[in-house]
Amino acid sequence: MKITIHQPEHFPYEGFFQKMNEADLFVILDNVKFRKNYFQNRNKLVNSKGKEEWFGVAVPKKSTSLEIKDVLVVDDLISGWRKKVLTKLQHNLKIDLNNVYNFEKLIDINVESIKWCREKLKIETPMIFASELNVEGSKTDLLLDICKKTNASSYISGPSGKDYLDINMFKENNINIEFFNPQVKNYYSMLYNIINNGALK
């Protein structure tokens, strides 16, 4: 069993799906702290004028104290963010994604955005949530526990894993580590790339 693990980003970039496509199982790391102003609630596209632009989900300021799975979105009556993002995507990409944004929790919106891309890319790797595995720890301990709970024989890490993973801990548990280096056209949202290109490299 070859697994990979990743936080549920918002309409992630191409490398996210390339790594998913290499695995037998994809674990959504939803039980770690939300990171503000990163890719968990937003991503980038190139707008109709050829300039980079952010799009995404409005979340309360207190969200950084919560795990990703518990983050709610800002009430539409307060900011009207849904209408703004849907209008932005319609204007720049000519697409209606109301079904993706029609949820009250960030995790549900992000998973729906991931499913939307998977379907277009014809990726069928099974997905499960880390929060359902009764795992504990942080960093290497957490990832290793996930591997154990899923009976993984191999773990596919992103290239940055070389900087923080304790490789010896995996070796001691007879779990191989593969460092995956994505080959991408750009680092914009896969949504943007699907609309413009339609496929993984």
C-alpha cells in the first residue's frame, strides 16, 4: 500500500494531483491547525487581463486556533464573499461553481474543489480523512501514525519532507519513503489549468 498525505487546500495546484495520482490511497490531513493566508482557503489564477489574482473563501480571524476540519466560513450576510468569488470565477474563467461553494465549513468546500478537479483529471485514488483514523502526534509522529493505521508499506512525501521528516523512524517501522518532485507548468490553481489546458503532465 502506497499512500500520500496532504492538507486539504483550496482548488490545489497541479503537483497536488500528480502526487495523488501516484498513490494507492490519499489521506486528507484535516486534523492539523489552519494556516492563515496560505493555500487552505485561497489560491491563484491569472485573470482575463493576464494578471495574477487570488480567489477563495472568507474565514473568521479566530480560525488559526482551530483544526482545518472545524473552520467555518464567514456568514454571507456579513461580507457577501460567495457572490464575489463566484462572480470573479465567472468573469475570468467563464465557469459557474456555486455547487462547490455551497457549504458552511471550509473542509467541505475544499474537498468539493478537490473532487471537481479529480473528476476532470480522471483520478480515482481513494481518499480518506486523517481525523477518522484516531491518529496522534505532530510532524513525523503524526505522519508515521497515519501510515501505520493505513497499513502503508510506502509513503510518498513532497520534496520539502527532506527538511523535517525523521527518515529513521519510518525505516524502523519498515515503511519506505519516496520523495515526489512535481513537474508542473506553473503553480496556479489546478482549476485555472484545467480550464486552460485540461490535463496533468
